[in-house]
Amino acid sequence: MAEMGDRNVNKITTIQQAIASCFGAIITSFFVAPLDVVKIRLQAQSNPFSKGKCFVYSNGLMDHICICENGDSKAWYKKPGHFKGTLDAFVKIVQIEGIKSLWSGLAPTLIMALPTTVVYFTCYDQLSEALKSRLGRDDDHIPVLAGSLSRLGCVTLVSPLELLRTRMQSRPLSYQQLHLCVRSEVARHGWLALWRGWSSTVLRDVPFSAIYWYNYERFKKMMCKKVGAHESTFFIAFTSGAASGSIAAIITLPFDVVKTHRQTELWERETLKIPQRRSTSVWAVLRRIVAENGVAGLFAGLVPRLVKVAPACAIMISTYEYGKTFFRHLNERKNQQP
């Protein structure tokens, strides 16, 4: 079973893996984005966003900070409406604003999500192959190592880009002004300033990735063995992705809560020019959350996170596996031609 899967990976090129992951990221973003749009609109209704405040927008693959504009802004997250709940919000947004409104804010997320997802999934497959040649094809540590290393690389690559994009969102900046802003930031705090927030992202995303890939590979093998399949089907990949994504989301939720607190505190302080009154280090935020809300505070938002992460993981991995299967069969047909 394991050997069959390994040969399948070898029959597609790196470019084809990248195309398959890109396709998966687009499909996932399209299906998951409405969940976050509705959540943010409900949040803005109960607690309106003031100028300079920020919130986290996520498409299930990655998230980013959105800085709120001035009070008379007609931005998508400030549109008027009275919603009684999630389903009511879905229906009213579609009826009053049109179905396109469910994908408001998707474009900037895709700009970051597509390259990150392509690098992440392609690196995972490539690292898995390299580790299998060294550790053996059935070593259970391979998904953990490959998942952790590929996610660590992506987080490190994207952190400066995320910081620059958020800086551009906070106020209108030309590329020349942005360049000067970055130079002054580096001059004051050094090059590591471009990776501010990196540690809290790593603490959440690297364990998530390790747990996710370990469970995904195990569930996939178990289900293939149970149904007698030689390779993963769309249903097997979808089910395994949803289950492993849910487990990883629950275990890493405290770090997700810390990351959200740390991100929003950092950007509100920088945007509103509020002097720093308390530490924003990962462990300081962790202790503060526990002191103010108890241990339960570290698991705040569990249901919304599961509602978003489980389908995102399921859709992404199943479309990615389907894409790889498509290219594999395409290559086989080409090789069989005289």
C-alpha cells in the first residue's frame, strides 16, 4: 500500500504538484470564505469596528489582519444589516447585497494564500520523498518531519510579506514610501523586525501541520486498507482531511487564540500609535488570557474554528489528491502512446 502511494508521487512532476495545490487552494478559498464573511459581519454588528481597529480574516488556509478604515467607509465589513444568526446572515446578505458579497475580502487573501499553499504542499511531498529514501518508506515520523519543516519554511517566507501588506493596508503608501518605511524599521530594530509575530505563528502552525499530516497519512492508510483500495479516492482523502484537520485544530487552538490576540494588539498599537503598556510576547499573552478568562479562555472560538478548518482541510487535501491523480493518469497515458 505504502509503496503504491510512493510510486504514484514519483510519476508526477514538481510543476504538476504545484498546479494541483494551486487548484486546491482556489477551490478551498471559494467554499470557505463565505463562513468568515458572515462571522465578521455578525461580529461587526454586535461590536462595531472603529477606525484603526483590526480583525482577522481567514480563508481556512491562512489568515491576515484587516485594518479598519475611517468611520464613513463603505467597506464590506461595515455594511448595515440586522442579522439574527449565521443562517439569517447568509440569507439576508445574498438577498440584499447579492451573492458576490459572500466573497468580499477574498482577493487579498488569495494573493497570499496561493503562493504559500503551493510552496507548502509541494515542499511536503518533496520532503516526504527525500525522507523516505533515508528513513524507509513506512517510517511513521516522516509525515511529522515533512509537515513541520514545510510549514516552518512557509511561515518564515511569508512573515515579512504579511507585515508589508498589513502596513500598506493601515494607510495609503506608495512603494517608495513603503521602502522607506521598511528601511527605517530595519534601521531601528534590525532585520528581525520583518519577522515580528513569527514566533506565535510558528507555535500554532508547525504543531498543527505535524499533527495534521501524521493523522492524515494514518487515516488514509486505514481507510484504503478497509475498502481494499490501492490508492486514495476523493472520499477517502476528504474524510481523512476533515478528521485530521479537526484533531489538529482542537489541540492547537490555545496557540491560535494567542496568535490572534498578539496580532491584533500589535497592529492596533502601531496603527493608533498607542504606547506599549504591557508585554505582547507569546507567553505574556498566554498568561494574561488565563488570568482574565481562565483556562477556558484558551479554547475560545472552538466551534467557529472547527466549522472553518475541518472543511478547509477536507476540500484542500481531496482536491490536491484529485489533481495529482489526474496528472498521474495523464502522464501514464502519454507514456503508453507509441
